[in-house]
Amino acid sequence: MPIVRNLGRAASQLLQSSGCGCGVSLVPVRAIGVSPRQVASDASFHSVTFSESDHPRVLITGGLGQLGVGLAKLLRKRFGKNNVILSDIRKPADNVFYSGPFIFADILDYKNLREIVVNNRITWLFHYSALLSAVGEANVPLARAVNITGLHNVLDIAAEHNLRLFVPSTIGAFGPTSPRDPTPDLCIQRPRTIYGVSKVHAELMGEVRIFHFINFLKGLVGQGLEQPGIVSDYTHPLSSFPDYAVQIFHDAIKTGKFKCYLRPDTRLPMMYIDDCLKATLEIMEAPAESLTMRTYNISAMSFTPEELAQEVQKYVPELQMTYNVDQVRQAIADSWPMNFDDSNARRDWGWKHDYDLPELVTTMFSYLGSDSRIAQAN
């Protein structure tokens, strides 16, 4: 266990200093050590929808990222402030700390995580703790520990304590040999980043070990559903590749200039964060009999930097868009899907997005304090 403890301290130091928001809120299996912990063979798992009088008790790991903070806000409105606990290894901002329960939780510390689940009578667990693509590539051993060893801790605890578990997958779970336009739910997945590899591992663990209680959504970076790139006004851009789609709004308002690290024709699937959070809650509450798989693509829109800039220029006509292509980031983006086929999610549990590109841009400027520009554009 000293190796895990040392990795836990290393993860804490890196994430506290990086400000990436991946927290504890877009690796071969054989390399993973076998945990000595054993889960009872007759462990049972929840697959129910809670009534209004019987709310779930929720724990969110990696809660200070863009998805964790946004999800806590949504769930507290739905289930009550004290029924949703945010956790991370970093100190929260005042507005987050005073908005509801917050505790320290290191997913590499199995005993501590288990105590949190038991002491707080947790029934739902949303596992957002991860090192995202850019940070993970800079420190592969740490990413392997957080993204895979941490996942196994969560899986073991969820099985032992009969939890309903959500683990986001990612657009990065696909690779250059995957179909790109569109990308179906089931296809070849040979990612080229440690983050993507760890998410494929998580999906397969959900299929072969705990099929009946874990949900995945694909299509977004940073989270199961297979989730696309997430555009959010909740936080500043994180350390993931599609963050240009967030940074452009900040730079357009502050300086009127934006330099993009991807080619102007690089098409990627994207989604506004409110759609992402809605999909997360919907799949957790969907009747078990309606789900035909455990990992679903979800999608809302797909655009290029050039198309996004044209839409932003309706509000900031003076925006100067330039390109300084980062070859490493570009290569990774070129291996990712251009569009997602999310027809299974729309059929099985009625998934439907609310935000297209024009609505996304209007919403971002509204939240970032550019009402005068919106009025001018209208």
C-alpha cells in the first residue's frame, strides 16, 4: 500500500498546483495490479428510480471540476441540499463551499472513501475524479493510478455497498481506427492517450463485471455516457483539448483576439454543459428495462473552430481569429470522432438535446456578462 499512498500524495500535489479542475469540474489492463480486496459474489446492485419521499444520498468525486459543480447544483435542486455531497482533494472556492456539503476525499485512499460512503449512507455515486487528456499525457504513471486504480476502488466500494454508480466516458475513448463520421456506440476503440485508454478500461469493467448497476455516457471530454467536448460557463477552461471552445468566449470579451491551437477545419462533437448534466440525471433515473446497453453515445452539435468563430463574430464583430496549430493536440483531435451517432440513447431513454450552436453562443455571452453585445446582435 505505500505505493498507493505515495501516488495519492503526488496526485494531490499535482492537481492542487495545476488548477486543471479535473480534481478528485471532454494503460493496458494487464498493467493493473490486482487488489487484495474481495467483493462478495452475491453482492447486489441498485437499479431503481427513487420516489419524491425517498431521495438518494449522493456523493460526487472530483467534484470541483465543471461537471461536478454543475451536477451538484442540479441534484440539490432535485433532491435537497443536504442529500448531495461534493468531494475533492482541493480546497473549494467560497461559493462552492457554502452552497452545500463538501468533504475531502482521495479516491486512492480506499479506507477513507469507504468510510465516507458508510458514514453518509451514500446510495448514488458519480465518479468524476480523473486526470484529463493533457495533464495525463504529461504524467502517465499518475494518470494510470488516478484513472484506473482509483476507478477500481470506486467499483469495489460500489459493489460492496450496493450503490448506483455513474462513470462518464469520453470522446477520447475512440482512436484513429474508429469510424469518425458518424461514430456508433459499438465500434473499434483504440485510443492513443492514457486518458482514453483508461476510459475504455472503465467501459469494459462495466460490461463484464458489474453490468447491471453501472452507467456510462460517451461523447464528452472529461466523462457512463460517451460525452463530446463540453462547453461551460461554470468554470474557466480545463486541461483538455477542446477547451478552445470555451476560451474563445473569454478572449473575445477581454481582448477581441483569439489564437486557436487547432486547424480551422477541425470538426469535433460538442455539447453545452446543461445538456450534459440533463443526460446524466436522465440515464440514472431511466428504468433498467429500457436500457439495452451500459455505454451510450450522446450528442448535441458538431462544429469547427472556423464555424464557432463566425457565430461569435455576430456578437463580437471585431474578433480577430488566428491559428497557431499545436501538432500534438491536432494529432489527437484528428483521431477523435467528428460526429456521434446517439440514436440508441434517443430511442432507449428519450435523450434529446436543448442547445444547438447559435443557442450555445447566446447563452455563453449571457452568462459571461456581455448582454450589450447580445442586444446589438439581436
